[in-house]
Amino acid sequence: MNWKIIFRSLKNRDMQKRLGIVLGLIIVYRFLAHIPVPLAEPTELKKIVTQALSSTDFGGFLNLLSGGALAQLSIVLVGLSPFITASIITQLLTKVVPRMEELHKDGESGRRRINQWTRLLSVPLAIVQSIAFIYIIRQQYAAGSTVGNLDTSIFEWIVAVTAMTAGSIILMWLGELITEQGIGNGISLLIFAGIISQLPTTLATVIGSLINTSEGQLNVFGINLPINPTAFWIVLGIGALSLIILYLLVKINEAQRIVTINYAKRVNSNSAYGGVKSILPIKLITAGVIPVIFAVAFLSLPAFVGNALKATNNPQYLDLANNLMTWFSAPTQQTYLSGGWHAFIYPAAYFILVIMFTYFYTGITFNSNEIAENLQKQGGFIEGIRPGLQTEKYLSRTVNRLVLFGSLALGLIAILPYIIEYVFTQLGIQATNLAIGGTGLLIVVTVGLETLRQLNSRALMVTYDDYK
């Protein structure tokens, strides 16, 4: 990462325009996150949603990923989940349906068509999730909410579902506009912005815990400081662990295997060309943050279905709904204290899904067959490896070994906050929402590194003429 080049590129008008568009679109997203659904009086509606969120830890987890849109019952509360789900479905189909696999290999035109199908599939998914959200809120209110008033007509419910679906589609559009600027992945950046937007609230909570001296004051060399000693040591420990995770994430994201490519020397009439060496860098985690986002989105579906089934108040579905909500909700200290193996289902599933999606997405983004063919056409070869099929097998074997270690490392880092929270529970240390914050940190750091990498590449392009 060359910061001098990045700062120099900020003088370029094209770079300023691209950054301005990206920042402007993120501001629009945050503005949309504060527009309430046209369902009832906003203050009353927020009271009802706050009560619903406080009854489950799953709601707090979704609220983090939506950037507070769920707590506000914003028109974008469905978020990018429909688009992410549609992306997973279409990418799975490219490996199963021969026609879609051919389109994927056709190049840019084929990928554009697949992306169009992904957008179209996102619409019905957004409608279904919007109806489910509204249904859950309505049923919880009907079950005996003690706050607010939700006397609304069927027409108002239809308008609310339409607004939420439109909000999800607008977010998908904003994400694609950001991606077109060449400065990071738009979908990842919107999730990044949503998590970062919760930082002031988190800091306020931490500061409030530190200055609450009802349990005593911190004594330093005989001087009593107006700081809660228990909260101070917990914050210090979590801060140190966060720095360790940050260091490991940076190292893993930047790690890569360099494969040397040789080009045969060719003679054409009186001129000779070729005979040079190049490199093919293969990253340890080619998929970046996508496996984590996909895993979190995938794991949120069973608990969401459980909430919807519970809201039906049907005794036949009650056991299934409770099991889905228990098994696929992020465990808390209360869950660990209750005992049993249920608390470990979510971290185990999270770990396995991160590994699976890392392999899956790497297989899509890194095509060994295509790279081997291109090298053979260009007269390139890997020393000691025959061009063609042998090169393809060598690249596939190398990538699989890297992905094995990279996916295991990424999976361990992903579940590390849950392990720490379990240890804290056994030691009797109170640390709420540690796992949720850990997932947020993982997404923020990985997206930040990937965005900086693309920003650096764009900066090199716009400052290229300076080196002439």
C-alpha cells in the first residue's frame, strides 16, 4: 500500500469525482436508513419495534448489519439480504446448470446477463422478506404489546411492504453504482457503512460504563480516578484482543503465493521479443470478505424463519420455531450459562459455512483452466511444469492448498469472539454483545483492506502519467 500515491491521486479530477460519487451514495444510504416505513406514527412505531428487538438477541444482530435501519423500521430495513441470497443462488446454479456455466464463461456479456437474473430474483425475495418482517411485527403487537398503537388498515400494510421492497431494490442499485466507480465492492461498502454508523452508539455505551462509578473507582498509585475498575479492565482486554484480531486479519489478507511465469523468446524476422519473466500472485484468501458476509446472511435465514413461524401462534410450529431461534441465533453469555450443546451450534455452523463459501467463491473468481489457456496462448509457462493441462493441475493444487489454510484461519478468526465470550462467561466477566461486535469488526477490517487495495490500484492508474 503506497500512501504517497494515494494522496497524490487526490489531486486528480477523475479521482475526486469517483470518491465524491461514492461518498455521496453512502450519505444517501444513511439518509434512507432514517426514513420510516409509512405504517403508523413514527414515534409509536419505534416503541413497538424497540420492544420487539429487546426480546431477542437475533434482532440486535440484524440491526447491526442493517446499520440501525431495523431499530428505526426504515424503508431499507430489509437491506441487501435479498440480493446476497439471490447472488448465492445464481452462483450455485452456474456450477449446476450447463447453460448458466456457458454464460459465465462467455465473458463480460454473459456475466452481465447473469447479474440481470440476480437482480430480478432479488425482487420476489425482497417482497417475501418484507411481508415476513411486517407480519412478525404485527403478530407481536397483537400478542400483547404494552406500548404504542398499531391500528392500521390492510392498504397501509401493502404500502409498507411496497416501500420496504423498493428500499431494498434502491440499496442494490446504490451498491452497483458504487462498484462502477472502481473503488471497492459497492455491496460490501454499504454493509461497512452500516456497521460503522453504529460506532458512536457503541462508544457512548462504553464511555457510559467507564464513568459509572457506582461499583467503585479505579485506584492508580493511591489516586482514585472516576472510572469503573471492572469496566476499565474489560474494555482494556477487549481492546487488546481486537488489536490482535486486526493484526491477524491484515496479515492473512495481505498474504499471497508468488508463482513465477516465464515467457519463451521468439524471433520474428530481425526482431526478438519475449524471454522475460513475470509473476502470478495468488492470494491466501482470494474471496476476501464475501465468505463472511454470505455466511452471516445464510445463518440469519433459519432464525428469521423461526421468528415468522412463532408469530403465527400455531402450536404445531411452536417447537420448530423455538428450535430454529435457539440453534441459529448468535449465542450470548446467558445462552452459555444455561448449559447444553445448543449454544455451540451457531459458532460451529458459522465456522463450516465460512470454509465452504471460501472454497465456493474462490472456485468462481479463480479459474485455473482459463489462466492456463491464456498462458499457453501467450507463450508463458511455469518452470518445470508443462503448459496446458499440467499447468491447470498445478494451479488448482496450489490454490486448494492456500484456500485450505486461508479458510481455516478465516473461520477461526470469525468464531474467535464467541470463544472469548465463552471464556469470559466461565470466568464470570460480563461482556455483552462481544460476538456481534466481533463479526462487525471482521467485516469492517476485511472490507477496509479490500477497498484500500482497489483505491491504491486506481491511484496508480490516474498518476501513471506522472512517471513519464
